[in-house]
Amino acid sequence: MKTAKDYSNHTTPTWCPGCGDFSVLRSLQAALAHLEIEPHHVAVVSGIGCSGRISGYLNVYGFHSIHGRALPAAQAIKLVNPDLTVIASGGDGDGFAIGTSHTIHAIRRNIDITYIVMNNQVYGLTKGHTSPLSQTGFVTKSTPYGSIEAPIRPGLLALAAGATFVAQGFSAFQDQLVDIIIKGIQHKGFSLINVFSPCVTFNKINTYGWFREHLANLDEDKNHDPSDFQKAMNKYIETDGLFTGILYQNHHQDYYSQLPGERKVPIIKQDLDIRHKLDELMEDFI
């Protein structure tokens, strides 16, 4: 029987007290424990920013990538070793600014990984700048008169890109977040989990109290059908993206299972010593 402690490396996080990322870390550890996945069968790839530190606090394989590039690394790891449970993580700037293109193409490929976005709607590591998910009018050091840009809607973007699993959680609703992460990992395909993870230092608007007041819970909506694409799209628009729960899920085949002549032996287990083949090729030209 695994516990959350089995996935902790006992490194003290450097996040600000009250940061929502603490809950995301704990929820991921609890989800892995529930699924009883051996730590050496898990790889967590993170990007840059406050959220990017998460890979350094887990007792699993960790890869701290560069800004916006967590998903390319995570996809490569999964394709080379499909037996690993691969989790990608990052902030809203990492996934929806410099990494937007990677996010869109990872979604449409439907590679079997789980992407957890810790969304605080601000650039916390750089001391409070507007992010692509900040609301119009949001005042920061980079937008002293308020942002004039419309925010990206992660769920709508994901649905339009062909996502097979889209969900949202909230750091204060840890039981629900654990359940969402469990289901995201179990989903055979790309899982996007957008987590509202408040920045208590630089975002004084989108606070824990604000989210409690504005978020709808899809688990309590008896009319919500996560298998219905059109209803999922309508629900996102209806709630203005302010909800928690699983928005949409279908079971389209994942990328690896559709590869021509599906690999029976993962690359990690193949003999990659090609020196003798190179020698044979050279002989043809000598």
C-alpha cells in the first residue's frame, strides 16, 4: 500500500506560504499513491516559473526543462519508454505563452501523457507580470493601466485542438483535484488538467475567496455529459471557464497505438548499437 509520502523526496518547497502549488504537489502525490504506481515508473517533466520547481520535490524521475518546452521533452520520454507514467507540468505562462504551439500540437497528437497547468493568472517568478490568462483590465507592473488583451481560454483552445480529456481543478478543492488527476492519468491519451492555483503574493484579485465565489462544480451538475463535445463547449462558454471537474472526455486511440506497425518492443529496450550497420554501409562505398 503506497502513501503520498512515498513520492516525496523530503525537499522543502521554496514556494511562498499559501501558494496553491503546495496543494497541486500534494494532490499529485496522493493520486500516484492511490494508483500504486512505483516511483521509478513515473517521470515528471516541468518547465520554468514557480510551478517548474515541482519536479524537484518528487521522489520520481524528474526533468526540469527550459521555458515552454516541458511538453516536447515529456512526449519524447513517453514515446521512447511507453511503460512510464509521464506527467508534464508548468504554469499558465509556460503552457500558453512561449509554449502555446507545443501545447496545441501535443493535444492534437493525443500522446498518452498528463499535463497539469498550475494557473495563477500572473507571472509570479518575475515578480508579478501579466500572463496570457490574466483577465482584461488586470493591473500589474507590466500593465500599470490594466491589460487590454483578451485572455486565452485553455478549455476552448484544447477542445478546438482535438483534446480527448479536459478538466479543471482548484487548489482549495483537494479531494476533487486528486480524483481528477487520477482519472487524467488513467485516461489513455493526452489529458489537460488546468488547475486554478492562486498566487498569494502577486495576484490580489484571483484569490482563494474569489475562486470559491465564482467557480461552478461540474460534479454537481446532473445535466453535464463529459462525453458530449457540443455540451462541453457550451458549458465552458456558459461558465466563462470558471468551473471545476471533468469538462470533456472521449476514448479516441492514443498516438502510440496508431503508429504504423505498432512497436512491440519499446525503443528503450531495443538494441541501438548500429556500429556494425555503419561498417556495412561504409563497405558499399569503399
